[in-house]
Amino acid sequence: MSKSYALREESFGYTFFDKKKLKHKFLLSEELESWYKQNNIAEKDVEIIKVKNHFFRKDIIYSPIRIYFEITLACNLRCRYCYNDSGLPRKNELSTKEIFKALDDFKKQNVLDIRFTGGEPTCRKDWFEIMAYAKKLDFAVSCNTNAAYIDKSIPEKFSKLNIEQVTVSLDGNKENHERNRGKNTFDRTVSNLQKMCDLGVNLRINTLINKYSINDVEFILDIASKYTKEINFFTIVFLGRGFHAENSDGVTVSEHLEMSKKIEKLKKEYPDLKILHFAEVSHTTSVGQECESKFLLKVGPPSGFTTFNVISNGDYACGGYSPYISKNLPLGNVKQQDIFNVWQTDEKLEKIRDDSHKLILFCNKCEKFKNRECQGSKYETELIRLLNPEVKNPTCIFGDGPSLLKIC
């Protein structure tokens, strides 16, 4: 029987993982007992995951906590801001058997959490079998979807899977959602949200912020409060089909900050809804500076430090946007390379970690960032700017100048 929590051995002690909340906590060995008592956790509810490779680095965690697994580029929509230009599947996408093998390998290397992405994952004929297999392996399983299904059986299939979370994209009121997602998508999406909610699916909403949807905060929160337990607001990465939309549709740092201040005031009106914004997800899943002194871990953002990515042809990537920024960023392939060896030894990945680490240190010296007046820089957005100097970074107060990868 599946257990509610996992406790994975690390060089410093443990990674404790709550499967329902999809959250991790690093713990020293001597902290474990008090952590259990403090959170009313019974040992019988915890799966113990022991180290399998005894030679591993001590400055990073053993293996990724979460893998974002893009299983197809096929999509039923042609969204304006799609960073990976989804629509048609790749010619060389992994087969069902290859995906099963990859999942087996991830389980052997103590990965805890799989989030399936696309494209639109449900455009794969075998999507249900893939997610059911991941559940069988006892991963925490979640899925990103546009929920603009015409197929009425999909909400019920999600309910049968009983996965930890289904994240639905909703980008504003009907006009503003369809400005990005296309005509006649809003009603289908909301209808399927309601169906999945009625069927007991654990739901979350993802909302892209642009100059239109920034005015729809209360509208979206009202919908989210009816059907979901969580919502995340985040800014667009102008890449793929959305590359040239930055000047027309982007928000400024100050506009984003004002929106976030408004959200903070609104939180009390939605006590049962977890509202994430202003890069909270990134900050809570990063390896922060406190981990350097306490756990002797290298400081860095989620990508390459707690999370990893696989795209639909099996290539490893450090971040979901990386494969679409530069063709030089694949870090091996699941069909040839073991994820543990890539995570631990890949030189290209280590260079990305070093650059990401420098950006974190740069931000931590900035008063605006420390005062939460700036969302901060990210490796992938700065890499876009490095390769395309005309692009700005709307999340950072230095976003109008040269890429911080040059400065750092």
C-alpha cells in the first residue's frame, strides 16, 4: 500500500517528501525524530528510501526530487505564448515501452516525484497507461494540462488515476484566456475543471500574467476557489511562438509587484485557497543559502538542484525552457545515459549550476530582491537575453540591461 510520505537518505541526512502536498524538507539525521513529533507523522506512514550508489557527491542532493517529463509535443491548441511551439508531435518521441523503462530507471535512482507535461499530455493515445504506470511505481504523480478537451471521458480518467495533482491552465477572463489559448477554449476548460472537481480530482490552476490578465486577478481567484485547492500566478517566458510578443504583451517589474501586493491583500478573502505568486514556487523549491551552512549544499534554483527535465525524444534538460533556447543544452538521453550519472557528473550541467549559483548570489546582494520588490533573475531567462540581446527580463530590475550572465 502506498504511503503518504517518503524519507530519502542523503549525505547530510534526509530529504523528507510529503506526497500529498508535493513538498520536500531537508533534515539532518538528528532532526528527524522531532520533525515527526512536530508534524504528527507516524513512522508506519513513511517509505524509507535508502542510498543505492555509495559513491556520490556531497554538495548536491543524491538525485532529482522531481522530474518534469514532457511526453509529447502534440497539442490540441496553438497558444500564443507557447514556449516550445507545441502542436505536432516530434518524429522521434519515446515509445510507451521506452517511457516505462525511463520511469523504472528513475525509480531505481530514488526520484520521488514525476510531473507529466507537453504539449498536451492527453494528446498521446497512451497517456493514461503512462500515468497509471508511474502511480504503480509509487511516484508522486502530477500533470499539466490545458483541460480544453472535447473528449468527455478525460475528466473521469483523471479521477480513476487518483494522481496527486492535475494543474489546469487558465489565463484570465474569457476574452483574455482565449487571446492566448484560442477561440472556444474558455468554456470547455472551465466545464472540465468543474467535472474534475465533482469527481474528486485534486486540482490546481496555473495563470500566465500578461498586460491583459493582470487585471483579472479577482476573476481567476473566484473560479479557483470554487474548483481547486491551489493557484499559481507566473510571468511569461517569451520564447517559441511567444518570442516576439514581449513588447506588446509583457508586464513591467513594477506592474508585477503591484499585482502581487493586491494578491496578498486578497488572500484573506480566500482562506481555503493556496495562492502562489511572485516566484514563490521557485523560492520554496530552491536550495537556499541556509542549506549551504547547514547541509553543505551548493546554493541554486530548482532546475539542476532539486528538479530535472526530460523532453519527448528522451533528452535530459536542466529546466523546461532550456531545450528551446539552444540546441547545445541537451544533457544526454534516457535511452543511453543513466539519470544518476548525468545528475552527478555531467560537465555541461555543472556549468549551468555554476552560472545559476552566481545569479543567486547576485540577487541575494540586491536590496530590491531581499525586500521582495523584485522576483529575481533566472538562468534560462538570462540565457535567452544573452543569446538575444534585444530581449528584456520583466521579472528583474536589471532586465533592461545586458544579460546578468555577462555581469556575473
